Amino acid sequence: MKPVIDLKLCKACNICVYICPKKCYSKGADLSEIGYFAAVVSAAEKCYNHNRDGKMICELCVLSCPDQAISWHPETEEEKRK
Amino acid sequence: MELFEFYRKDRWPHVFCPGCGIGTVMNCFYRAFNELELPLDKTAFIGGIGCSSRIPLYINSDALHTTHGRAIAFATGLRLAKPELKTVVFTGDGDLGAIGGNHFINGCRRNVDMTVICINNNIYGMTGGQASITTPHDYQSTTTPYGNKEYPFDLAEIAVAAGANYVARWTTRHVHELTRSLKAALQKKGFAFVEVVSQCPTNFGRRNKMADPTQMLEWFRQSSVRRDKTKAAEVDHVDLNLAGQITIGEFVDRNRECYEELIGVGKHG
């Protein structure tokens, strides 16, 4: 499972950048559709839940995101092999 | 239940400022509610006036938006008239402690079966940042430009003294503990009170050199002390001054008889 940021919901508060213990997120530079510099998932392979087949371990970003923008999505076969 | 089956997707993105802690509490509440598998159509959500009292309007269930400070009074009436409903009250610090302070104390004393979640952001956020009863000592707000000279209320200690069945306090930095505590509060019979110290970067943080929400979260992390650890320490008394220390943890967990049992609501239906 990997984290995905919904660009229609993210308000660029950067709480995910602060709270992630593995530093998976970083501040964004591109203006999103609703007018914020939304955060980006820069290192999804560092995430605790990467390659764990749906087993949830940390989830700090999902629970902390005030705009409900972060959600888990299963990886593609290509990403799993990494 | 998916997140946006519980919340109304058509209302998103919500009105809260970027970085507001209310969204975090919404996530934790959804997680607790979902793990307990409670029925959404048998739960009524009640809110007063304020930022945090807008949460019931986002939930895909029946909501009661009441007058300022009277959320607990309305919830008591709803609970006694329809005992089959579970009542959850979302409220803020100004709504619960200042304007509805007497309702809060008497709600705890009466011990009606409901869950009250107070999102304490230390300020009147919606009206422009006036000092509220929980603004810490020497912190600035619109109405106290030289620093707040009063000492704040300790809402959790008031609830313990007034006789609530379950009292806990967490911050938005402690999301997993908060979720566990909300689960316990939803299962508890009687008055369950959970206070969440939340960040308000727009009106509280901006005037106190913490304009970034992450700075406020770091402040919570550094200044929060577990209650079970303060008990063992020399200072048993909980520090009222939020600026120095935020005491977090479960304050009380007891089983006093609740009001419905005492007056026999179930018998009369």
C-alpha cells in the first residue's frame, strides 16, 4: 500500500511533511487546481506500509491530515518488485 | 464504511482553515466509529455554535445544530425523548466552557448517557480570535494585546469534579491514543467527555509566533505530559497553565449510575 494525496482536497498545511517519521512527503512547488501548493509524495518506497500487502502499521499521515486528502492505494506490480 | 460514506463528500473541501486540527479529530472519530461498527442511522450528532460545532453538518446522519452553548441541554432532551438513539455532541471550548459552562457542569452531574467531544483550540476562532476561557496565561489574542493575564479553565478536571463517567484529554499530535480514547468514550454508558487540545494556526498561532500548524504540533509534543507519569512525580496537582504543561491521558474511568437508569426512561419508553 502506498499513500496518495488527493489534489482536490489538499490545502497545503504540510502536516504530513512534519509528521511522517520516514520523511515520505515533501513540500510542493506546483499550484493545484484549488489554488494551493499541495504536498507531494516524494519517497513512497520509504513508507512503513510499502510492500506489506494491506497491513497497516503507522498511519500517522492518514489520521493527521486535516483535509482527508491522504488515502492508501495498492501498488502496481511494477512498484512491488522494487 | 468508507470515509466518504460516513461524511458527505459533496460538502468537501470543508470550510476549516488549512492546518486546522478539527479535521484530524474528524479522521479519528471516523476511525473509532468505524471500528466499533455502530449504526449511523441510530446515532444523532449535536453541535452548538462555533468552528468545531460544524462537524455534525458534515456527517451523513441526523444532526441537530443548536443555540450557542446549549448543545448538552438539547442532547439531554433528545436522549430522554428517544432513548434508542446514541447521542454524540461536538463542541468547542467557548461553546462548552464559557457560554454553556453551567450546562456542562450539570450535564456531568446528571450523568446522562452521551459522548461529548470538546475541541479546545484555546481561542474564539470563528469570531476573530478573542480570548476565551482556555487561552493560556500570558498568551496574546485580539482582546488581550499585552498577553492574557487570567489563568485558564481546566475542562477535564472540571468534568472529573462534576462527576462524569469517562474523562480524557489528548492533543491532535496523539492521534492513535485519541482514537483509542474515542472508542472507549463511545462504548461507555454515562457521560463520557473527551477534550482534544487542537491547533488554531489562523487565530491563535499567528498571534503567538506559531503561524505554521506544524510549529503548534511541535509545541504540543514538547509540552504534553502523561497523567500517569505526573502522578508519580512530585507535583501531583495538574498544572492549570497550559503554557507550561499540557496534561494528557485518561483522567477517570468509572461506572456511576446514569440518569436514564435512575428515572427509568426505558420502562416508560
